[in-house]
Amino acid sequence: MLNYIVWNVNPEIFSVGPITLRWYGLLWGLAIYAAFLVVIRIFKNENRPANWSDKMFFYGAISLIIGARLGHCLFYGADGDFWYYYKNPLEMIKVWEGGLSSHGGALGLLIGMWLYSKHVTRKPYLYILDRLVIGVAIGGALIRLGNLMNSEIYGEVTSMPWGFIFVRDGQTEPKHPTQIYETLYCLITFAITMAMYWKYKAYRRQGLIFGVFLICIFLTRFMLEFIKNPQEIFEANMLINMGQILSLPLIIWGLVLIVRALRRPSALEDFERKKATPNTNKKS
């Protein structure tokens, strides 16, 4: 019995002339669509205007893709050269050549949702983030499956029976399938945030769901990076890599949000308190 898995999946689904459909692109599209469906369900539950969903898709999809591409170019470079895109800025638009960053996507999405909150919902910024990240978690799981289909972003050599030999990337030893590990923690985060919203009504404490999401995703990502191979050559001698450096501010933000949300009264508690407080300004 083999104590490893030989992974030799074709990253292309089909190719017709110059047109090629890859698993990675398909799963990215499905990720955006799945996140969109989750948020639509939440908005319908709260009886929000129908145009909120349509405009969120516009703001969210565009900001996510632009951010993910710029994040890869500005944070990781190309072919081991960190400064490549700084020296060749027009190369950044070549999305079809590959290269997307989850941290860049997160930053782009945060900017897009700030604009969306300001111009569409006119709700507090954290109101939108508490709901959006539930869908983002399931979307993240699909994107990591795309990395698996591409045989990329895997871990170091392992003797565990679930180690993958990524044949298409020229590997001959089993490696940690960190794409699957990341898929799993995204699914767990999705389950946690779904329960927080639907069962425990945690949205009453603004920022709590978003804070938990940040900890679940980026703290786990930080720890997992210790067994992942460097994505770029310049990371080889770094104490912590670029992915970990970019995760730290998000982890700290998550902790601050959780502490602040738990120290403040929930929306329901605040409502009950105000209702029980006599109105001293009322005329007799």
C-alpha cells in the first residue's frame, strides 16, 4: 500500500483553438458566485433592498480581482524578482498569465466594500463585513481547490500517507497538500460564521463575526506557512515569509474587533436598556 498520493491532474478542462478553460479560472468564478448567493440569502432574511445584492456583486467582484492581481504583483513579484512589476508596470494587466494573491484580494475587497457601504447601503462598514465574510469563507475554499488543480502552493516533504506527489510540477517526493488544509479551514470558518449569524445572532455585536473570520483564516494561514514551500525565491531566507507578514495586521485587527465587540452591549441589549431608561426630557 502506497503511503502517498500521485497527483497528475490536468489543470485544463478543455481547449478549443486559442480558448482554454482551466479549473482554476472556473473555481474562481464559482467562488465569487457562491459568496454572492450567501450574501443574497442574508439580505433577503433582513428584507434589504433588491439592488443591494446586484451592486455588491459589482463592487465585490471587481475589487477582489483587481486587488488579488495587484497584491501578487506588488507583494511577490515574478520569477524570483520582487521588483519585476515595479520596473514593468504594464505587465500587471496580464491577468491571463496567472498570479493572484489572497492578501491582495482581501485588501481590494475591503476597499471595495468601504465604497459600497458609503455609496449604496449607507450602513456602518462593519455591518457589511460581518455578513460578507460568511460568503468569502466558502469562496476561499473553492479558490484553494483551484490551487490544487494547478499543482501549486504546496508544502514541504512529508511522510504522512496523505502526502501528494505533484507530478506536473516536477516533484518526485510526497509533499504536504496545503491547498487541502486551507480548503478545510475555510470550510470550518464558513460553518462557524454561519452558525454565529443564523443560530447565535452574533451580528448584534458589530464586528464580532468579521473578527472571528480574520482569526480563523489568517491565524491559521500564518501557522500553515511554516510547512509551505516559499512562493518566491526571495522568501527562502526570511524568518517569516511574505504571507505571514501580510497576515499579522489582519490577525491583530481580528483580536481588537473581538475584544471590542464583546465588551460593548449587543444591539438587542442596547435596545432593551434604552427602552427601560425613562425619558427625562419628556414633557409632563
